[in-house]
Amino acid sequence: MVLIYSDDKDTTKELIAKGRELADETGSKVTSVIIGEDDDEVANELIYHGSDEVILANTDIEQFKAEEYTQVLKKLVEKTDSEIVLIGSDKSGKEIAPRLAAKLETGCVTDCTDLYFEDGTLTAERVAYSGNAVAVKNFISEPSIVTIPSKNFDPLSKDEGREGEITREELEVIEAESKIIDVQEKESEGVNVEDAEIIVSCGRGFENQEDLDLAEDLSEALERGTIGCSRPIAADLKWLPEDHWIGLSGHEVKPELYVAIGISGQIQHIAGMRDSGTVVAINKDEDAPIFESADYGIVGDLYEVVPKLVEAINEEKG
Amino acid sequence: MNIAVCAKEVVDVSEIKIDEKTNKPILEGISKEVNDIEKSAVEEAIKIKEEYGGEITILTVGSVDNMENMKELLAMGADEAVIISPPEESDYTVVSELLAGAVEEIGDIDLVLCGEASIDLFSGQVGPRIAELLNVPQITYAENLDVEEEKIVGERDVGGNKIMTVESPYPVVVTVTKEINDPRLPSLQEILGAANKPINEWGPKEFMDHEIEPTTEMKDIRGVSMERKNIIFDEDELEDSVKNLAENIAKEGLLEG
Ligand SMILES: Cc1cc2nc3c(=O)[nH]c(=O)nc-3n(C[C@H](O)[C@H](O)[C@H](O)COP(=O)(O)OP(=O)(O)OC[C@H]3O[C@@H](n4cnc5c(N)ncnc54)[C@H](O)[C@@H]3O)c2cc1C
């Protein structure tokens, strides 16, 4: 059995597609788990996307933290006798999966980019050394726990002819001693850098938050543009919501065109954009490492270069 | 308040080159350092000690090539370091078991601090695994901590633009992001003063009551190299440079929607 869990429904569908492939190879089944949401329609949606079974898991607790999620998943792994567990690699999945692995005394690979059987052994690939290498790891334990980032695998197309079983499980969970006392939602424009075709990305070279308008102008001139940023812009200065954050600890993007403005090009940033089509860098320091990762570069002050580039692009468009 | 901080030295990832013949990353000869995230964990421990007293022990699994790295953490303000040698075959299961075992062996630890992940492989497994093995709560990705006598309150960025505030009694495992603080640079005085702080070396058999087996194995590691054109436009006039750039962007069909 392959067990699937993510609190993001789109990611769940992508994991089901991968789970389906692995299950078909071994003649087993795919079971998806939904925690704390008792809704047949949501369950059916997962069946139409390839899940053989959906478990709607319910408990009598209100708050879920990694400590409780782990208990729920452990019970379901044991109940379904799962050999493989696929978990979405967002921040919540990444703190649940290793804890679950420790509870089950088994192996775990986080942020897996490819997963397959080789000579009957489950093999997982993941990025290592900030994108300088790919590590290929074999599981020598079961169940094998894997976290997979969103957009890594394509979901199966929806087929309402697919049939599956919906079951409900009431589970007892011991409440953890820690408590969530507040959740604040920051404003979000719902940008999705992962799907962007063109990204104009801003770094510490910008002196003020308002100056990011320059990048916005360029993004508009390029028409299909979306704004991205380096970690300090989102995490330290908080000039942009973290939806825009690109890199090892942010989002991984592959646009056709990536324009890095005032970004030094530290390897943790490169890790998030190295698969981009064409890379353009604008930086006043000719020795900035970003130029090594760029196809085209201009050495200069972004405050002079960007407005002129906007003009030149507009002219080029005619 | 007694604190254990898990910190290790890692290769400087920005120095890694790929061996063209074997297509493997060359790790030999690359300088090793304790990364900023783990230094931030040490810094946070020191701040807590300054307010509440107690002992700070640095725990590291693996051989330490450069003792100066451990000494730097002691000079910052940690009291003691323990270097644990792993069995020949090791993975996150083994490392976490050893760290959790060492925390139990030391005893009376209120708080275990780790980085959100270490910079070399960025798996982020060790913190949550230790929390489970010790059967205590976890607060991951903390970017702010408020320490009180009976409880700790952490703010964590949980993604999806949500900031969650979690409180926990002790003992607890906390992983921090590098935004939580700026780690201090020890003064020369502190570096000299740390020379006599103990660095202990432990073998697993000395404190583990059970055998630990790895659950995954590294089958291969292959290099990824990136080929880029690396063309810099530097005409006398900036107008000409941006024009060249715009033309090239257009030539690649990027201006067509
Ligand atoms: C564990 C870990 C994870 C990390 N994850 C990420 C991540 O996911 N994403 C990420 O981006 N970083 C990440 N980092 C941080 C990374 O190491 C760098 O610190 C960061 O990318 C630097 O951001 P920056 O390039 O915007 O700023 P800086 O490095 O400060 O660079 C600013 C650049 O702007 C240039 N500049 C200044 N003024 C001008 C001007 N007027 N015109 C033109 N150019 C100018 C400067 O020459 C410089 O090159 C991570 C670090 C760690 C330790």
C-alpha cells in the first residue's frame, strides 16, 4: 500500500499520480488520507485523480501540530500496512515526516525530486550541496517515508469514471503538551512564482521598499512578468511576502526568463532558479557570483540600468 | 536552564566543484565551517543562559576535522562540547538516535536547539526526529523565541504566509531559522578563555543501550553543472548595453506572449 498525505489538495493529487505509478508496479494500492475534514466530495475528487481509497480521519482534538499528525499517520500506516508513505514537502509536511519516521523507526528522504524502483529497491533522488549535486538514496527499511515538493510531478487527469472506496476512521490521539496560541495570516496576493513564465527578482541591492516599483516596471514591460526576491527581502526586511522568496529555503522556479536585479547570487539563491531558461543579471559589482550563473549581464547601478532597460524593451516591442 | 545545541561543521558549499571525469562533487580539501543557522542556535542558547543561567553543551556527530570550529562555539559562550563518533554506516536515523541518546546521557536538559536544517544537505530531519525519540514537543522554524521560567513561546513561519505562535513547557526541541538573531563574534579574550573548556569524545558504545542500524544508504551522488553563456554587455554608453540586452531577449522569443 502507498499512503498519501498533504494538507494541500493540489499537492495531494500530484503525490497520488506518483503513488499510482509505484503501486501499479508492485500490484498494490493507493490510499489517501484527509485529516479533520469530513467531506465526501473532497474524497471523491481524490478518487477521480487516481486514489483507490480515501480515509477521512477524525479525532476529538481541535488543534493539530506535528506531534498529533504523527500519531494519526502512524496509526493509519499500521492499519493499512503501508510500505511507502508520500507526504507533501511544505513546511508542515517536512516537520511531520521525520518525526513519523522516528516513531516508526524507519528511513525518510525529504524534498525528493524523483522516486522509482531499481532492482526492487525504492530509490529516492534529492538535491544536495545547494544544487551542486543530486544524492541518490536507497531505502533499506520499511515503511519508506518520502516528502515531495509541490509541482514536482504532474497529477493524473480527472476521470469521474474512476471508482474507489471512502472509509472513516475515528482515531484516538494524545494531545501534545505544546499549544498553538495564535495564527496570523499575512497579506498575500496569491502570486505563484512556481508557475511564472518570466520572473523579475529583487535583492538587497534595492535601498528602499518603494524602489521595488522599478522591478515592477520592468516586469510590466516584459508583460508576462512576476516579481521574485532573495531571502533577505522576504525574511529579514519583509518587503515582500514569502510567496516571492526564491531559493533553497524558498520556492524553486523554472521560468523562461529570470532577471536578477541587485542579487549577489549566493549558492542558496541559485539553488532555487538554476533550471531557468535564460538568466539576466544586473549588479553593480562585476565580481558578483550571479554573473557566473547568468547568460547576459550588465554591470551597473540598478537605479540607472533598470529604467533604461524598460525603455529599450518597450522600443524593441515597437 | 540546561541547553543542548546540535551543531556540526559542514563543507563550504559555495566552494564545491564537480570532477569532470567522475561527475562527482569534490569534497576533499574544501574548508569546513559551522554554518550560520547553527551559530544562531548557539547564540540563542547563550542569550537564554545570560538570563536564566545553566549549562550549554554542544553536540556534534561525526569526526571534526577542524577543532577550531568547536572552539569557536565555546568561545561564543557554550560551556562544553561532545563529539560523538558514529558507526561506519550512518544516516539520519543513526545521527538522531545518537543525539537523543547523548541528551539523555547528559540528563536534566530543558531545551534542545538545532538549526532548521544544515546547509550541506538541507534535510531538516534531525530536530523533529530527536523530539520524537525524546517524546517531547517540537517547535520548528522558530524566528523568535520568548523564554520564561515554565514555558517557551516561539513564533514560526509555517508557509502560506502564516505566522504561528506556539508555546510549550520544558523539555522541548526547538529548531531556529537564521533570521532569529545575528550570532556574535567572539573576542580574542573569549577565544583565549575558551581554550580550557572541555571537548569530550564519546563512542556510541559508551552511552547507547541498543544497537542502531541505518535505514537508508547513499547509493550515488552525482554532480550537477550549470552551463551559461556569461555574456556581459559593457558598451561605452549604457544605452547601447541595454539595447543589446533587449535585442537578445527579443531574439530568444521572450517578448512574445
Ligand atoms: C540555510 C540558508 C538558506 C538560505 N536560503 C536562501 C534562499 O532560499 N534564497 C535566497 O535568496 N537566499 C538564501 N540564503 C541566503 C543567501 O546565502 C544570501 O545571503 C542571500 O541570497 C543574499 O541576498 P541578496 O543577493 O539579495 O543580498 P546581498 O548578498 O547583500 O547582495 C546584494 C547585491 O546587490 C548588489 N548591489 C548593491 N547595490 C546595487 C545597486 N545600486 N545596483 C546594482 N546592484 C547593487 C551588490 O553588489 C550585491 O551583489 C540562505 C542562507 C542560508 C544560510
